[in-house]
Amino acid sequence: MSGFPVSLDGVSKRYPTASAEVPAALESVTFAIDAGSMVAVAGPSGSGKSTLLHVVGGMDESDSGSIRVGEREVSSLSRKEQVAYRRTIGFVFQRFHLLPALTALDNVAAPLLPRHADFDKLGRARELLGAVGLDGKAATVPSRLSGGEQQRVAIARALINDPGLLLADEPSGNLDSATSSEIIELLLRLRDERGMTVLVATHDPVVAARCERIITLRDGRVVDDVAVERKAGDNLLGRIGRLDLRG
């Protein structure tokens, strides 16, 4: 599947609270992402990064504005259409969300198991484990895998439906710096190989710097949107340090 372009126009989201003043999780967010690009959504905790991924992924509904992913107007999908839409995108989360009783192979195949398919489900899952560097780990349960290996399983699972868009919410948040770098390089390689669009929510400037563009949120609003230029010997961290991604 080719990568999906993504566009948001005036997207806002508020969550009900006991207070009369309801702060906006997202406020009039507008931007567009080209198909096949890898873009960071950056900002400190509480800036709206996760909410943004949830509304783009159809896991939550925006209160206003337009969200378009590929040919779909996500903000107007019915519940049945939302289910079909979510099968065309992949999700990677900070906490892995692997099923502890299942092997790595079965965790990757799990999204397909309730559905009819005209291909070998376990064969595809095994192929994806190889693609993320986990040959030989198919029969291993999550508790016997390192954090980085568990995240690789989660990434393979997110790819099982051959998504046009991959949403990664703090994919390296629970990993050490070396493993974090490996995971981001893996996402870049998979993007290049598969042509999918990747949207990464992160508060880590090192992770953001590996993407092609950084959209920064603060208090639910877009406060910066910069392309990441790469030149020989360029100090990426020095150039993006002004973004204060960690809060």
C-alpha cells in the first residue's frame, strides 16, 4: 500500500471536566503532510501530541475541523467506517501492549486472527518479524524479550495490515538512548522500504531530529513547523534545541 497524505484543517478537541473552563487538548490545528514522509509531532507532556494521533487514527473524534487521510474524511466516518479505516493504518505505542501469554509470532498475527484472509497469516507475521530483525524470536513470549525487542514486535504487529499510515506515540519513551536510536532508524528504514507515511509523537529532540519535519505543539496549538535540513557535519541538536521539546 502506498503512503497516505494527511491534512488537518482547524481541528479542535476538548475533554469534559468538572470545571466550567474546559482547556483545549487541540485548538485549531492545521497542517498537511505529504505521502511517504516521516514527520515528528513534538512538544512537552500535555501539549496535545497523543490526542492528535488519536483523532488522526480514528480512535477519538475531534469536536470541529476536518481530518483527511488519503481519500477518507476521517472526521465524518460512521462507526463501521472507522473500523475499516483503522485497518488501513498502524499504531505503535510507548507501552508496547503485547499480549503476555502469546508468542512474538502470535502477537504480530493477532490483528488478523479474527478475520478471513486469502493469505498465510502466520507466514506474513513471520516475514515481518524478520523485517524488524527478530529472526529466531518467533516462539519467544514478551517477558523473555528486551524492551527494544518488544517494541520491534509491536512495530511488526502495526505493519501486519500493510498500512498507508503509521502512527507512533512516543515509540522510544520506555527505551534507553541506544535502543531508542535503533527503533527510530528501524522506522526510517521501514518507511523507505514500504513507502508509508509515518507520524511520530515525541518529546525527545533526538528522535524529532531524525524526522524530515517537526511540528511543535504547545497547549494544543501548533507553535512551530520546520523542515529538518541535513548537511554534512550539521549539528541537528544545536539547530532544534530552541524548540524546547521536553518542557
